[in-house]
Amino acid sequence: MNLNRHPDIVRRPIFRYLILLTFTCATAQWGWMSLYTNFAVDVVHTTGQQTGIIHALREVPGLLSVGIIFCLLFVSEHRLISLSVLCCGIGTLLTGLSPSFYGLIITAMIMSFGFHFLYAKSVDSYD
């Protein structure tokens, strides 16, 4: 989309809101991947098999993102997207506070729920 041809879209609050959400979720995802890579190896001492298990379980929320339709019966779109970003950030924050294999699984799931729900909802609504 050429923003010079559509200057009104840049002034809309929803455009700024989506830019902010995209930036914060991408930052949380990048931060989690960097933190996880170093933290899992240096502190938790995960093996290759454990890392594979964590990454496989991290994709489960992607399959469950179909449930976002049910969530929309109770929560507005903007609030659900904000909660998704918050969930992504909380998962990233808690990763450094859980120095165990099972703690990494739980925090990976929390972060992944936020990331997948944000991505599923934002692509669906605003594309």
C-alpha cells in the first residue's frame, strides 16, 4: 500500500494502534527467541530433544487459534488483540524467571498463545 496516495490512513487511530501492536509483538517474539536460545543452553542446560519438545509444544497454540472465534463472542476485537500482546510480553518476561525445563514449556506456551492469537486476529480483521 502506498501511504503517499492515502494520507488519511496514517492519521487514523486504528493505523497507529496496529503499528504499535505489531512493533510490540515483534519485539517480544524477537526478545523471547534471543532469551530462550541463551537461557535454555546456559542456565537450564536443555538437550536437543528437550528443545525439540519445547518448540513442538510452542506450535500447539497456533492450532488452537481457531478458538479465537469463540473468544470474540465475549471480548471485543481490540481488547482481544491487546490481551494477546500482553500475553506475549508476560510469556517473555516469565521465561527468565523459570530456570527449569517445565518452566520453559509453560512460558513458551504463554508467549505463543499471545503471538498466535494476535497474528490470527490481526490478519483476519485488517488485511
